[in-house]
Amino acid sequence: MSKKDYYQIASGKLERKKRHCPKCGPGVFLAEHVDRISCGKCGYTEFKKK
């Protein structure tokens, strides 16, 4: 995916589709895997509940 696919325009405002990393801040998005959500920059990981 390219960076432009991470955003959408709604009601005249730019909105992010994906979550950002709580450690790195806005601009660094979390990658969504089958069993986890992780940051490629700092390694922050949240595991999904089954």
C-alpha cells in the first residue's frame, strides 16, 4: 500500500484510516497482521484477542 491509501477525506477533513503508534506518535502507522498489530519503527506490539 502507498501512503495515500492510509488517509481519506470525510466532511472536508483529512482522516487517518489506520492507527498510529502510541510510542512514536502520529505519522508512524501500525501494521495489521493476522494475530497482532505492530510498529515497524520501535517494535511496539499489541496482540489481538481471539
